[in-house]
Amino acid sequence: MLKSKTLQHHLLTIQQFLVDPKLANEHTVEGRRVVALKKLRELRAGGVENNIEVEEFVLHVLDLMERNRAGSDQS
């Protein structure tokens, strides 16, 4: 998935919102986090910038996190 130029572009944009106060128009870490999350929501299914690659990536990451959590609960 990470080989996709489109997905790379969108993930880089979200990352830039987290670190660039000028781009995010926010000077606090929490404010930039809110802006980045809003952008991610817009890119997910149902968002105004709906992108299937972003949605599939997010679902994959969530699945991996769930599997990891389930594995640690069994320990």
C-alpha cells in the first residue's frame, strides 16, 4: 500500500499538518493534531475528499492494531 504515490501524498500532507504551524494555521501541538485528524476524516470514506486508498490503509492499520491487542491480551 505504501508504494502508492497517492497514499504517500496524503500521508505526507497529514504529517505536515502535525509539524508545520503555518500550514495547519495552528501554533499548538494539540491544535495541529486536531487539524490533521480533520484532514484524515475528510479523506476517509464518507469524507468530502473521499479516497479509497486512504480508507483501505486506515482499515488495515486498525486491523493490525486489533490483532496486536488481541495477541497481548492472551499473554
